[in-house]
Amino acid sequence: MKLRWIVLFFPAVFVAVFSLVVMRHGAKAAPPQAGSTAPMAKAAAAARPNQVGALSIPDTTLAINSPTPMSQRVVHYEIDARYDAAKHTVDASEVLTYHNLTGQPLDHFPFHLYLNAFQPKATWIREAKLLGNRDTSYEKWEDKQFGSEEIKSFEVVGQGDLTQQQQFIQPDDGNKDDKTVVDVHLPKAIAPGGYVQFKIAFHDQMPETQARTGWKRDFVLGGQWFPKVGVWWNGAWNCHQFHAVTEFFADFGVYDVKLTVPQYEVIGASGVEVDSVNNPDSTKTLTYHGDDIHDFAWTISPRYKVKDDGVFEGQMGPVKMRILMQPAHWGQVDRHEKILKESLEYFERLYGPYPYKTITLVDPEPGSAAGGMEYPTFITGETSWFMPSGLHLPELVVEHEFGHQYWYGMVATNEFEDAWMDEGINSYSEVKVLDAILGRDTSILNIAGATAGERELQRGSYIGVADLDPIAEKAYDYYNFGSYGGITYGKTASVLVTLEGIVGEDTMQKAMRAYFMKYRFTHPVKEDFLKTIEEVSGKNLRWYFNQAIYGTAVLDYEVIKIDSFPVNWYEEQKKTSTKDDKNTVYLSSVWLHRKADFTMPVEVEIKFDDGSMVREHWDGQSRWTKFSYEKKAKVESAEIDPDQKIHIDRNNFNNSRTAEPNGKPAVKVSNYWLFVTQWISQALAWWAV
Amino acid sequence: MAENGSLLGSGAGMVARNKRYIFWFYVLNLLLGGFGTVAFFVQSGTLLDQSLYSNRLVHGFDLPVLFEMFARPEFGPSASSAMSAVFFSAVFFLLSALFLPGVFQGYGSNYRLPGEEFSRSGALQGYAGQHRLPGDEFFSSCGRNLWRFIRLLIVSDIIFLIVAGALF
């Protein structure tokens, strides 16, 4: 035992000094280029500074445009994996070095085994059947849907083989058939500040794609594919089971991953490629290195067409954009690159720098349920062979998934417990960025006069489930999948757009930037975000947060009635002429009604038929209020929130009322309705004759 | 019908010969469509007529406003407003199948069904027909009608898209 420490110590000191020199150079280097990867591989492999004893977490900067690490690195994963394309299996060895920064001894470690979710009795499948799911209904179980992640051997360096110590735990629901979390007790606790190294051999059976992982035909997306240690958070291990609607949570660190795949495969992965070797058995081994990331994903397909000559000149240095497209979608590659680059630009401008040297965008196999997913420096888009330029769905997906590089990738919130802090805040960013790039009312659709904007669609997804769950809900505790989606994405985005109206757009932007810059590469909680907005705005916003974030209150203000009649109505009756007299003084009233339980101050704009206009303020506390006027004009219309700052009102139709009905909108939509139904029946008749 | 002539030409000739049918069936279709749309018009009017928000459907065509209208409880379930349209489509389809000559007529000539005069298409022509259709003629007729239908559908789709584009 002692001999080994001595043998390791001197080479380690040498390596540390050498790698410091190399890393300083590497950090300033241009993005990696094909053919120049081998030296980088050596540099990555050599980096072992800041050692305590024989173990350490590297402080490499090969994959980031920074001379120093940007996160507090807790983990270092070294994985050597081989993919069997015929069996859809992965056999791999994993060396995980963990730095105990918890401040207390750790005597057990929980690990996620996410792929075990794809088994009929697992919590993930049960919830998907019960509560709904994004991709698969599981009406009928098929063997190809089966996935598994099995730890073949588990050794703790210095403590021996603990394979038999594995114990599946179910911290969330007690489902004994769920094997997505395994816990291992160590004979000797790891002291505060100490390191521990795990050597794990594991075997994956990849399922046909579910939850954005698995295979489809000859395509593979390797997501959540390796045993991943939980996060020590708020004084305890945080390692949730995999649920049908939850995503992930992990510590920052360094990833060095070797992937061996058939030589015909085109591959993409998180981090930067540092080495590529063709093996004698018609396989090749690619080595990837990632710094300051908390997950690692990869994809292969023999049919990818690659565009990797695009470079974004970021605030911290160049970012290489690597785009893997399906051949059938190759005509859209420029469109994908354009929105990716624009997203980079806007996120840097709005929130802060993108520090990584690469971003890989993958266009997954059609029908693979692998589209629209985010991993560090690696995202999947979603498109189809027919995609008119006015239909911005690819732009929407790419922008959204790129946004997760900020809200999840760098600001690494707990996606199990605070899904709104990544999906929701990201959806708000999506509204802002797509508004700026594609237009506020046309960011989703702009075809032949028909339009749809992102902010209205976010609101639309919320109003159908408005009172089911609060935003501040654990992702796996939502009523169902629809509520999770509508609240986490739609309500959060709408709540933050509305908040923008309360604190001002500029202030909100400053607050978002401050939040990003302060909490990047950390695991912030709800109050970190909310307090940042209060601090930057200088306002106490508890009244709003308590209702909008922590509560299920629904907002619905209504112009319930407008009315005008002559003050001297009894005199008017005597008049013989029916013409309006311009000298007639009217008593006009507007009644506003708070129909639901969310209270908020509102503006109301009242227009009169002489062209005059008045704006009133209502604190919105009472159930109803009335504004009355005596003037030589009748009220023509009243509109709550005329500047459209409130985006959480459940019913926008009743926010305004006109004295005279206007039949044009109903006639227009009815004409469309008539046209469509008549065309359908005519087509049926043609078929019949 | 000329076997060697172009199908589109044959179709056009058929249209010319049956223009009265087409006209009256169009009128009937429009009438039934109108009935089917009344419920939709009334329901949408309750939401749209006195709201400034609905102006976004007049000036341009903001689809989220339309979706929100469908989602409102005051509008009622989409199914209820669609039902009348579906009903009129079914009626129109049955009328067309019953009174116009076509594939169903041939079907009826080979397979006797109870009350077939009322259940097969081309019943009127069937009454006037002098002979029963042999099986091979029936199937070749099916084939011709199938391709004619597909071509008509493509042409109608093009027209539909043009008109829809102009409307929206």
C-alpha cells in the first residue's frame, strides 16, 4: 500500500508541473481542428495538477476558452466504452474520481442508473402509462423498448471490490421494482476534502429511443448511459429515481471519454475530440474531453452529413459549430447553422459569455423520439423533410435546446425538483430571443398572413392547466404530463414576461444577466433567482412570487359591463329628433371584475366616441370596481392592460369590451370554417362519384 | 369514355356533360355547409363580437387567438361546433353517393344487398340502366375512377391551397 503511494507521488508531481505548462498553452489555442487532435489527447491525459495524495480532479481547460477552470470541479469521469451496433449494447469501464467538498465524511454514494428506467415495472414506465409521456404511451410493451444498465463490478480504490454491496434504493416512491438508483456503502468514510476513486465496469442495453436516448434503425443517441453519482446538496445526497417527466442533476467536473464504434459511423459528442484511432477490427476509437460540464452524451449514425466549418467568435474565444444532419434534411443545414449562431449571439448579449470551445447540433433520426434534447455542448434539433421557411419549428427547437447550455448547462439547477428553473427560465429566454430574431408575433409561424408568436403559444400552453399545480413543484409531483409541460414551460415563461412588465424590461434583463453571472457553474435554488430579481429591481415582489411561483392562483380580469346614458335622460325623451346631440351630457360607467383569485394592479384604457381617451389604475384587490364619467361623449370601449404587459390572464377575450358589437371577426373565421368543411365534403363527394 | 384519351381530358369532358349536376350539388353543398356553419358563427360571435382582442383575427390572422377561442368554455367543446359540419358532410356524401353515377353503381350490380337501390350510388341511373355491369367492367371502372379521383384530388388541393393562401 505504502509503496504504491510513493511510486505514484513522484510521477504525479512531474505530471502536474508539465500539465500546468501545457494547459496554459492549450487554453489559448484555437478550437480543435481535424488532424490536430493527438497532441491534445496527450495533453488531456497528462493533466493531473492540484493533487492530494494520488487522486485529484484535473484542472484542464482544453475544452473551454478560459485559462482557468470555471466551476468547482467535484467529479472526473474517465470512461472507455465500446458500442456493439448489432446488439445495441455498450460495454465500458468507468473510473470516477470524486472530491468530497461536502464538509463532512461520506460513507455511502448513490449512483443513477438511468437506463434501468426502461423496464415494465420501473417507476418511469408506470408514470408514463399513468400520467402521460412525451413520446410513448406504452399501450403495449415491446421487447425493443427494454433498456438496462448493469454494474458488473464496483471497486473503490483502497477499499476493495464492493460489487456485492450494491443496493437499489427508491427514495421517491418506494417502488421496489425500480432500479434507477443504486447505493453503495463504503467500509471507510471519505474525509472532508478527501478524494475517492471508483472503478466500475458496466453493461448497457440501449432501448429503442425513449426519453431522448437509445437507438433507432442505425442511429444511436447515448444519453444518460453511464453510472452517474448523485449530488450532495443541502446537506444530503440528492439522487432521485428517474421519473417520466424529470430530467437530471449532476455535479460539474471533467470528462475524458473513449468511444469505440464501427469505422463507418459518423460520431458526435459532448466536449472536444482529442484523438481518433482506427483499430484493426474495423472499429475506431474516438476520445473526447470536456471541462466544467456535468454530463456527457454522444451520437452515431453512418448517414450523418457534417458541417463543421462554422465558427462563432464568442466573447471568450472562438466556438466551433459542428452540425450533424440527416441527408434528407441537408437542404436545411444553413438554416440550422444560422439560428444556432444567432442564439449564441443573443445569449452572450443578454446573459453572458458561452465559454466552451464547441457546440454540436444533431439532427436525429426521423421518428426517433430523440429530437429536442440538451446535454452539455451537445443538443438535438427537430425537423422534417417539408419545412416551409415561414414555419419556424427547427428554429424554435434549436434555440430552445441551445438555451439550455445556459439554463441547465451552466446554471445547473436541480431538474428533478426545480424543473421550472431550467425549462421555464429557458422558455422565457426563448420568448426574448425568438422575438428579437423572428419577430414578436411571427416567431413561430409567418405564412401567407397567418401568424403565431412564441409568447402567445407559451401562454396558450399554460391557460389550459392554470390551476392544477404551482410552478414551485417537484417535477415528478405534477398532476400529469400536460400540467408539467403547461406550468413548467408555459406558465413560467408567461410569469416572467409579466414580471418584465412590473419591473421594466431593462431591469429584468439586468436581473437575468446578474443571475447568470453570479450562479453559473453552481446549483442555485428558487430563492437565489427570485432574490436576484428583487435585489436588481429594488422592489419587494413577494406579493407576486407568492401567487405566481409558489401558488396556484389564477388571474382573470374582465370588463364586465360598459354603459352610457344621458344625464338628463328624462329630458331627452321629449326630444323629437333621434339624432345624437353633441351637447348631450352622458353618464358613462365601466365596471371591471376580478373573476379569479390572483390579485394584481391593472391599467384600463377607456375610449369615448369623441376620440378622447382616459387611463385608469385599479389596484385589483376588490372583486369589482367602477369608473364613471360625465362628459359629452359616450364610452366606446374599455380595455384592461392596453399595453399587453400581463401574459398570465387566463382569458384575453374578456379583457376588453366594446359598446357596439363588431361582427367582422366572427364572419371571417366562420367563412374559413365554411370553406374548409365544404371543401372536405366536396372532396368526399368526388371520391364517391 | 375514350380508353386511350388523357384522363384529365376525359374528366373535363365528364365535368362538361354533368355541369348541371355539379352546379346543383355545389349549391346543395354550400347550403348544407351554411347550415353547418351557423352554430360555429353563433358560438364564435359570443366571444369575438365585443372584444378588442378579436381584432387580431381581422387585421392579419393571429392563430393563437383562434386557438384560444376554441379553448374557451364559452365557445363550447370544439367537437360540438364541428359536429354539425361533420353531419352535413356525411349527408352530402350520402346524397352524392346515392344520386350520382359511379363506382357504387357497379358495386351494386354484382353484389345484391337488402334495399340496395337506396344503399348504392347512382341509384337513379341504375333504374334507367338497360344492362347489368359485368364484373371485369366493374373493376376496370373502379380503376379508372380511382385514378380520376386521385387526379381530381390533386387539382382540388392545388385550388384549395391557392384559395386558402389568398384567404389567410
